Amino acid sequence: MALTKKQRAELRMKFGGRCAYCGCELPEKGWHADHVEPVIRFGNQMTHPERDNVENQVPACHPCNLHKFSQSLADYRRVIDDGRREFLRSGKGKALVRMGLVEMKPDPIVFWFEKYQAKGASA
């Protein structure tokens, strides 16, 4: 679904003008409207067209949208956690942690929009 300029502006500000996943500031242009519940397009076809609506979209920076690809939130969370463990097993990762240049936390993966919504609920 093509968003109007107004819908796009509102979507960008949905989480304070930040990417729903990493929380980086989004520029006026150059960010993506990502489907939380995936919609996969191929040619003129689309899987789950019922999900192609503004309620199922969040603002995402280019890197996060490409990294999430067509995964569910649970799968994307798992991919990030797997990447964290792979990094820790690598020689470079171990060296950076040993040198104190990188801190690896066992914390659960929490996306920016979840923190933003929790903050709003507690305010």
C-alpha cells in the first residue's frame, strides 16, 4: 500500500521520529515503512495482503529493514541473538571483549518501539 505524505509523516513520528528496531533518529527521507507482520512481494503477487495496512507498519531505518527482511519479530529477535553469540565465539569478538572495547550483555533483545511504548505507559 502506498502511504500518503500525511500517513508517512505520522508513521515516522510513531516512536518519536526513531527507528522502531534500533532507535536511531530517522531523517525526513531515506527510511522505510516496515511491515511488522511480514508481507512478501514477488512480481505482482503478495503474501498476506490483509497485512498490508498502516496499522501493521512501523518506521525503520534502511539497515534494520534490510536485516529484518521478511521475518516475524520473534524470528528477527532470534537472528540478532544468534549473531551476538556468533560474535562472542569469533576470535575478533573475544579479543574486543577482552580488551574492554566491546561489552556483551546477556540481556534479552528489546526493540526501541517496545522501550518507547513501555516508557509511555509508565508516564
